[in-house]
Amino acid sequence: MRVELWHLVKIASFNINGVKARLPRLKEWLQEQRPKVACLQEVKSQDANFPVSEFTDIGYNAIWHGQKSFNGVAILVDGEEPLEMQRGLPGDDEDEQARYLEADVTGVRICNLYLPNGNPLPGPKFDYKLAWMERLQTRLRELQSLEQPTVVLGDFNVIPEDKDVWSTKAMASDALMQPESRDAYRRLLNDGWTDAIDTLNPRGGVWTFWDYQAGAWQRDHGFRIDHMLLSPECADRLVAAGVDKEYRGREKASDHAPVWVELRD
């Protein structure tokens, strides 16, 4: 009898809400779960102050794209050097917000993003969100033409469907679930990207974010805005996807929980 043993690659995303403020929790998660690739959003650190030595000490190499007090993204790789391919989302030379970083890791293109929130709306912040999503679609189409295994992950700040939120009424006026935001996200899926968590949890009810206010965590009043999109070359290798929910309940936790996929190597 032939037995095939697959090596699995775990790729994760974590909106850390301040890399220095959450450093003990972040290192705890990295050492307990040991993803091969860990993408961070909202690191809220200038490039010169990013605590890279904290990660090299536990075996992770890092690249990062920072900004003082706001935004910021980073890609950590266990035991290998990520090869940076793109810093900042193309399409707007005047956009200085640190929200996008691409790297190649063992033949897989990793696209780490922190999509604009868009509140309050209507207004310039919502317009910026929608324009950013258009630029993202353009970039992802360019990547699709390469036919390279690609994972696009991070905090999309979009609640895709009603099944992805504890209360549609509570979030009805929020930029995260406006029809325009949802349509822009759906256009990405229509281009051939696979929403890994949704694919394996089609009934919904999976949250990745719980606000610090109004006892949201204690009441499980959450929603799903952290996503893992797979190119067809990766979707064929999808084995598992999930949310490390328990880390949201730890002391001084981020308001997001880590999300992850496992792919056959």
C-alpha cells in the first residue's frame, strides 16, 4: 500500500495592534503555533524602531514597512529570509501610508495588506478605501498573470457577508459592510481568488475581531475582517484554515485573533 506523506506549510496573519505593546503576546503565539510565515498588520512602528532582534532571537527573519504611530506591515519567516518584491501598493505615487508588503517565500508570493478602514462615511476616508481596493484588484491581476502560487492576506476591513458579523443591525452604518466595500471584495473573488476561511466554514459564524468596547469579547460580539485569499495554484493545495481565537482572550491581547492556512508543500 502506498502512503503519501505531505509536508504542510502554515501561513498566518495577525493584526497585532502595536507590535511593541503586544510583543509578549506575539512572541508567545509565534513560539506556540510556529507558523512558517507570519504577516503582521498595524505594527505602529517606524522602520528604525521595529524590534527585529526580538524575532531573530526566536528564529524568525523579518522585513517590514513602517510608519510612526499608525499602520505598518511586516512579514516574518521561520528559518529563512523573505525576499522582498514590492513595498507599498502601486497605483498612487502620493500615497504614503504603510499598508502593503510583498515577498517571495519558498516559491510562494506573500502579499500582506492592511486595508483602509474607511470610517467615517461618506467622506475622504471612505473614498480612499474604495480607491485602494481598486488599486489592489489591479495589482492582484498583475500577479495572477504570473501564475505563481500566491497568498493575499491581512486585515481587509471588509465584512464580506451578513453571516460574517454577530449583528448586521449594529454594523449597518459602518464602512466595513457598506455595499461598495462588499462589492469591491466580491470583485476580487470573481477574479478567481479563494477565500480560504469561508470555503472551509461556509455557514459563517467565524469571527476574527472583537472590539475592546462594550464587552464585545465576553459576549462574542465579533465579525470577520481578516482574510486569506488564495490563487488557484494555492487553492489546490489547501488543507486547513482557521482562527486562533483563544489568543484574543489573553491578557493585553490585540483586538484581532490570528488567522491561518495550511497548504501542502
